[in-house]
Amino acid sequence: MEPGLYHLLFISAGLFFIGVFGFLTRRNLISMLMSIELILNSVNLNFIAFNKYLWPNKLDGLFFSIFVIAIAAAEAAVAIAIIINLYRSHRSIDVAKVQEMKN
């Protein structure tokens, strides 16, 4: 049995809300980065689901999700570089200690 559009949207909404919850509740920068990746993956799932069920002969959803994957990879590379530099300077990747840099 093939999953319908509502099943895929339910899974995507679940991924999105898990990502938002993880981003708002975690204090570790790596966990926050993983939560952002969950949010972006839910967006990709939406693009693919809507493309399959609404416009099956077009590849727009596929191209948009490949674009989102490329942006997510660049975002992850930049974020990990920032996290490594923060760890080298402060010996911690806790968000509460990063607030000290503003002062």
C-alpha cells in the first residue's frame, strides 16, 4: 500500500515540530544544528510529496529539494566551522556561554 499525501504531510509535520522543539529546548549548538537539519528535511519531504501528488509530470519539487539539500550542506559546513572556533576560544559549545561574546 502506497502512502497518500496526508500520510506524508503528517510525517513532515512531525519532523518539523520535533525540529522546532529541539531547537528551542536544547542548549548545545550541535543539537540545535541537528534540529535545523530536521526542519529542512521536513521541507524537502513536503516538496517531494506535493510534487508527486499535485504535479506528477513536473520535476519542480525535486529541483527545489536538491537546492535545499545544497543550502543545508553549506549551512552545516559554516555552522560547524563557527562551532569549532567557539570551542577553541571558550572551551564550550553551550549557548549560555556564547552570550558572553556579545559583551
